[in-house]
Amino acid sequence: MSSNQRGMTLIGFLILLTAAVFVVYIGMKLVPIYLNHYSVISSLKGIADEPDVANMSEARIRDLLSRRFQTNYVTHIRARDIEIVRGRPLQIIAEYEVREGLVANIDAVVSFRRVQAIE
């Protein structure tokens, strides 16, 4: 009698389950960081759409950014960490990195750099 069994063994299933849980765990740690970064991008674009922003003082631009960051619940960067470069065009540069602890002493480090030109 020939018996052809098909399927996964318990050990194979546990290995696959462990890998899937690990991927979901990493996603749960990294997705909020990227969502926060998209809020930073949204805030910078909102500042760029403000009327006559190119003629505003740096303090006024930082104040507007601070308010937008607070409204959008941005936690990884502050308005005072933003670099404002005067010139043609005016540039607002957000450059920062976020460290998120994964397991024990293993961290994920995510670096961001966004340059918003203001015409």
C-alpha cells in the first residue's frame, strides 16, 4: 500500500509562523515611524502653500511649523531642528533619524531627509 502524504509538518509550520510573526512585529514597529514622517512632509507642504512665506522671518516659519507639528502629532522632530536656507528658492530642510528598539539591544535606525523648496 502506497501512501503519499502531502502537507506541512508541525516543525515546518512553526518555523513559518515564527517568520510571519517576526515580519508583523517589525512592521508594527516601523509603520508608525513612516506615518509620522508623512505628517512631517504634509506640514512642510502646508508651509510651502502659505502666502508670502518666502518673506517671513525664520522665527515665524518655525512657529508655523511648530503649530503644524503639534496639530499633526509629529513626535520625532521639532521645529527648531529644521534648517531654513535663504536663497532662490527658499529651502526648508528636515533631516533626522529615528531609533526604535526591536529586541533587547537591537535597534532599527531610520534616516529621513526632506527638502521643501518654496518659490
